[in-house]
Amino acid sequence: MTTAAVIGCGDVSTVHLEAIEAVGSELVAVCDTDPEVLAAAVERCGVPGFADHRALLAQVRPDVAHICTPHHQHVPVALDLLDAGVHVLVEKPLAHTLAAAERLVAAAERNPARIGVCFQNRYNATAQAARELLDSGELGAVLGATATVLWTRTPDYYLAKPWRGRWATAGGGLLINQAIHTLDLVQWLVGDVVDVRGRAATRLHGDVIEVEDTAELLLTHDGGARSVVFGSLANVVHAPVTIDITAERGSLSLRGDLTTTHADGRVETVRERRAPSNGRAYWGASHEALIRDFHARLGEDEPFWISPREAMKSLRVLTDVYAQSGLGVDRMTTVG
């Protein structure tokens, strides 16, 4: 049986803990620097708790560790785990800066321990069906996509966990923390991004946060397809995330479910699985599918398919937008 530890016991750890149990792996430890959060996790899970991941490694050597910490802690923790021979599954983003991400990519590619990144929406039934259809060539060449992420955040969201609103700890706002999943799906479905034009700004929460809450992007993909992405946390409600893809012989619309409209008038629908977790609904239903797959592949020689190098693609896109917007200048050269 695979043994697992969870490092960082905040909000998103809920779905990791549930998935570890669901896939039949054994949770052997939890870790968090906040004493109250750690105590609650220990009481809930009934396993040893540690305030430092190095102490966890010294006493409990899990097969795999799930990193659910704030963004700026992803790389230092992951490097220690890889050096100890522990497999790593890290929540998005890969890192809070490109420089830190590049260190982790290099470490991952010289280390026999496996590492994967949680872009779980690639495991959505709808995303898988869309990718299969586009790859089949039935719809012809992809011309482009339009995507939106229109959610809401209140000042209390940031005040409760101040790291979320700071360049030094979050590495950004809307793009790196919320819209990154949509950016990842757009480039995965339409093709690698070869040119980025965009602008990010703080439109609503400038008195609370340093980072952006709104952004617009124009992306050119390998092969010439063009995509437009708009996101904001200034919306008054959580609107459904949308991705609409136009091809030569039809179109796909991801709006919860997947609707495909063919040029001959046929319309097909793929229903998305509904999230059974106690986590937030907008995290989707596929953390368990990703975690099950990652744990099942631990003995393989090939890198996990959502590798650090793969996760760099969306990080490069959003970092380009920050640079073009004159935001987070100090973060561009921050290492670690």
C-alpha cells in the first residue's frame, strides 16, 4: 500500500485527504506551521502531526507527499522531499516565480523520485472528451478559443490569509491563483502558446491587496490559432467558467458540461461529473482522478504527464502578462 503525507492543511488539503482515502493509500502524517490548523488536522485524521516538513521526513518516510502550502513554499518543500527520495504531488501553481519553478524543473529531471502538478481539470470528463475529439481531426483545424473566469472575492478572503494578496508569497492574484486552471486548459486543448499580449490590473481590491484581480489576454498558439481570455474577481457572483473553441467544422463549448456543435447541425453533450467532496465546488470533481492516477504510476520510469515542465507553460503565460503590465517587478528576479 502506498503511504502518503499531506504538507499544508489549509482549504485545498480537504480534497487531497479525501482522495488519499478514496484511492486506498494510507495517510501516515500531516504537517502545517499553524498550530491550530495542525491540531485540527491531527484530530480529524488520527495520524502524527508535524510543524516542519523536515521533522516529518526525519520520523516518517512516506512514499508520496502532497504539497498544499502557500505558493512561495512549494519549491523549497518539494526540493527537500525529492532529495529525500519521496515522490511529490504539488498543488498549482508550480511555483510563485519563474526562477523558482526553473529550479524545481531542473531538480525533477535529475531526480528519480516522481513529481506531478495538480491541474486536475485535465481529468474532467468534459476536458478529456474535448481533447479526444480535437485530436481525432473530426472538427478540422482549431481556429481559436474564448475563455472567461468571472468570480467574486471579498476583502475578507484576503484578510483571512494575507499571503494570498502579496507578490512575495502568492506570486500574483487572479491569474496565478484562480484563472491558471483555465489558462492551462486553453493551452492544453488549443496548443502551446507562442505569443502573449495582455494586461492585468487591480480594479476592486487595491486597498487590500498588491496583486491583480482582473486581466485580459490575447494568446497566439503554435499553428496560428488565436485565443482571448478574460478574468476578474470583481464579479458580483461566481459565474460558470467558460471555454468556447471554434474549429473548421464545428465548435465546442465547455460550460460545466461539454456541448459540441458540428457543421452539419448535430449537437452532442458530455455531462461533467459532480464534485462529491467537501471542498469548494469550483475545484471540480477530478482531484481524486488525478491523485489515483499519480499514485498508480509511482513505479513507472516515465515522468508523470503533468510534470513541472508541463506546468511551466501556464506560468510563463501569466508571467508575461505581469511583465507587460509592469506588475510585480521584484518578483521577476526573485529566486526561491
